[in-house]
Amino acid sequence: MIPTISQERLTQVFLELIAVSSESLDERKAADLLTQKLHELGFSVVEDKAGEKLGGNAGNLYGFLKGTIPGEPLLFSAHMDTVKPGRNKKPILHEDGIFTSDGTTVLGADDAAGLAEILEGIRSVRESGLPHRDIEILFPVAEEIYIQGSGVFDFSRIRAKEAYVLDMSGEVGSAAVRAPSLISFRVTVNGRASHAGFAPEKGVHAIAAAAEAIVHIPQGQADEETTCNIGTITGGTAKNIVPEQCVCIGEVRSFSHEKALQWIEIINRAFADAAERFGASFEMETQEVLRTYRVPDNAPVVSRFQRACAALGLSGTLRSTFGGSDNHNYLNAGISGIVISCGMQCVHSTEENISIPELMNGAALVAQLIQDE
């Protein structure tokens, strides 16, 4: 049965959540608001110490609600933080039913849309008196800074075997079952300083050595499954000094973890060769941020999603995403999860937007999932 989704209430909750400034590691107000709303729904709520561990002011929120349908709980997740600029957001509801910011900040639909849809979907089922599964909630902090919040969560608390992460752009009714590995790197090239006017020949130009390496490293699409990007370059101290040091920071993403490692080695070799030619030295540090995954199309979490979509007349499309999400950490913890589109568009920009119909569809999908036996 499809319960009635309250457009007025859903819109109001969405606006409440967006009104809160909750940039990464500053989620205190969002956590307090969400704790209140989960208590209103009958959840028991626990906040962990993630904020203390990460240098923030709030922890991950875990909630549990007993249901009436036998079986293991279902886990629903959306993150509390936003990217910058996310302070003093001023949402605008246009006549065509689309929310945007005033253009000076992000809207915050990433991930207030997921949060609002989860809350309204559950509330609609509870108000209708319909049976539902046991429900677990995890609202992490610090997702936008490489899923750090869920990375320090104690997953021994979770009983669910299936997770639905509402944190993807696009029309409601699609889900990502595949996501990449991400390896970040930092290369420090060390040369030798000297006066650029009087004794340039005595210097070793660290920036030139780094530039020589970068010329031999593909930027963008490295192969059919892999991207490479050097995003920042810093170096030098003054215009009349041969730069002694240059630091390059970047990342490799790939649907193949082996290929990601291979491209990291290619980057390492390029800097090694350039450093040798220039008489410089270099150091390369890497960090595995994400590990690629592929959830089988016939997994229970996927089948339940597609049944729910069919009941609502949604597409049930399965696709890949090249982004990271808390779902990486859930899968690492042994929870089979998928990332669900919650209707937001143009995220991580001041052009971010979402429509009321998409919010409604997202809430209806949550309601359908928790009723599925």
C-alpha cells in the first residue's frame, strides 16, 4: 500500500534542514534538529564520538525503530554535512516548484533531500498505521570530506544486512550499484634554491622538474575505467629565487582497483624520471580513500529496490557512479548497500536545485521500501 506523502510537511522539513548551516565538521545544529525529529518518530537515538575524533562539533547519529514485519532491519542513510559555501543559505522556491539557493551558496539538497525524504517516508507509514520493517538510521557527519564520519563509526551496532543510501543526483528511481576506487597522492619535488638573476645555474628548479613529470601524466580520462587529476600545484618563495620545492596533489579514480594502483605507479615513475633529469629528488605519499565495489544485480538489496520502484511506477534503473559515498564504508563493514538518487541536480555548485515532485517521489520510495516483506 502506498501511504499519503504530505507535500506541505515534506517541504517544511526540507526547508528547516536547509536553513541550518552544516558544513563538514560543523554539523551541531543539524544533529540537534535531526535528533529531535527522530525522537518524534519514535526512534531511540545515539550520537557517537565522531566529532571528537575528527575535530568537529557533532557525531554520527544512529537510530533504531521497532517494526511489525518480521526480519532483519533495513538501514537508511543520508549525511548531515554540506560542501562550501554552505553558510547562511537562502533557499528560493520558484513558481515551477523548483528549489534553488540565491546563487551565493549551495542549496544543501546534498544531502538535506535524502534526510527529508527518509523522515517523511517513515512518518507517512507510521501515520497510516501500516506494517513496516525494523528500521535503522545512520546520519553521518563529514561525508563530504572523504566519508570520514562513517569511517569512524562502530558498525558492530548495526544489525541490518541491507543499506539504502540516499545521496545521488538524478531522477528518483535510479540507484548506483558500482563505484570506484579512489587513491589520492601528494608529490613533493625537492630542488635547490639560488638567485634567479645572479646564479640560476646553481639552482635546481623544482617547479620545472614537476612540470616535466606532469607533461607525461595523462590528465582526465586515463583509460576506459580510470581518471587522473593533479588538482593543486604549489611552489616557490619569490620571483627572483629558483624554486627549491614544488608540491603536487591529485587523485586517481578507477572501477578497477588494480588499474588505479598501476596508474599510481605510472605517476611515480614520471616524477622519478623527471627528478633524475633535473638533478632533483622527490617523495610521493598515497592514501587509499575508497575501494571499488560492484553489488550484483540479483542481490536482495537491489531486488527490494526494484520491487519498490515497480510499485511506484519508477524506472528502477541500475547504474554506476564515479563518486564516493558512505556506502563504501557500509560495504567494507559487510552491509550490502546501494546509493539511491534523491532528485537533486547540479550538486557541489551554487546552481544546485531540486523539485517538489522529486522530493515526493523520494519519500514515497522510502515508504515503499520499509513496507516490503
